[in-house]
Amino acid sequence: MEMNLSNGRTIPSPGFGTFKTPDGGICIEAVREAIAAGYTHIDTAAVYGNERSVGEGIRASGKPREELFVTSKVWNTERGYDKTLRACEKTLKDLGTDYLDLYLIHWPANREQFGDRADAINIDTWRALERLVDEKVVRSAGLSNFYPSHMAAVLAVANIAPVVDQIEYHPGLLQEETVVTCRKNGILVEAWSPLGRGRLLDDPVVTGIASRIGRTPAQVILRWVIQTGVLPLVKSVHADRIRENLRVSDFSLDGQDMAALSGISEVRYGSHPDTAKF
């Protein structure tokens, strides 16, 4: 399944995430197995510490690079114009590729940590991503963990519009204000931890629907994400689950099930972008 980006490109859905996938053989094999199963969208980040293994997994798959969509992200310690350019150069070297399909600012500089300098830092970082797009080192640029308050300054000056915002998003965290703002600005929402770091798999609403329709809890949640118009990034190192999580295009959830999942009590598993201090 392909989803459209505002710059005319497309992005495969679901994506295969590599957060907390151990560097080395486990990561190499997980990426190789994911591509063999049919994933063509691989998501990583400098801070994950596994970009070299992700690159090795891509090469081990035998899939031509041009048939894959590879995303990475600039980490918080490398914010700013010059440091972002150098960070991207290192990411490309570690992955063993000469371009990225998508490059994101991993977390916004926030006022809690940077005060009145936060907006300027985010703008400088975005300017670097725009240069990378202009130089065709990066094909599309976007944001991650940006809320409307963080986006505003970037959107006000951007010459190249962000195409995605990757946020924590699952039936227990709808992020409605951010989703609405993204859609108003033509920004596709991507969901990290769409399964709530695995904790939502035991939720009685999820398991009840899964049992009734003959699907796994993970498939039910991922289908919910897709039907809300959001692109899920799902991670596993187990071959059977990697394949299972991709089988979400041959069924749909009805309105009652969608509403029930959307009504799960709110819970956040990751950090809040306004208060993160890393």
C-alpha cells in the first residue's frame, strides 16, 4: 500500500521500524526478513545505534536500493544547521547509501529546555534539511514529535514544506490537535509505537474485536491506524510477527469497532515533546 506525500512522492505503508532493535546480527536479520516478507519502507535513526546493521540488512535482502524507502532522523545533540549537515553525512555513510528517501528532525527543541531559543534552533535545523533536499541527498524532509506549537515557527518560514510528522499514536493516544494541524498543512502523520509498545495487545477491547473477527490483536490495531489515515511503523525481530503485521490490507473494521478502539482510555508510553529534556 502506498500513501501520498504533499511533494508528489509516495511512501509505503506499513513501515518497518527498528527502534531498540539490537545492533548486529539481530538487526541485520530482522531487516532482511522484513524485506523478504514484503516491507519496502524501513525506518531508523542515528540515535538507535543500528544504522550500519540496517544498511547491512538491506544489502543482505538483495532488494535494489531504488525499490526501498529508507527513513532516518537527526538526533537532538546534532540540531542546528552545520551539525545537521554533518549528522546526515554520517548517517549516509553508516547506512551505506548515497541518499535518504526521508530525513526527519527527531525531536523539536522545546521551551522547557531552550526557552526563547527553541524556535530558532528548530528553524536552523529545518534549513539544513531544506539544503539536503535541494542537493538531492534527501528526497523528502519531515518532522518527528512536533506538536502545533513547535511546528508553527518552521511552517512560517519553510521554503520546502514538511511532508510527515512522526508521533506517538495508537488507540490510547489520538493526538487530535496535532493530527488536525498536520492535515490542514498537508502533512502525513506517521505512528510510532502504534501497538503501545506491546501493552495494548492485551487490552480487552482489542482482544475482543480480534477474537470476533479472527485476527490478531496487532492486526486489529494496525488496521485501526490505517483506517484513521495514519501510517503505522511497526517493529518486531520475530519472523512470524514481522509477516503477521504486514497482513492488514485484506480486511477492514466497521464503524462500531473503530469507535470502540478510539474510546480506549488515554495513555502515553513515550516522552512528551513539551517536557522532554534529552
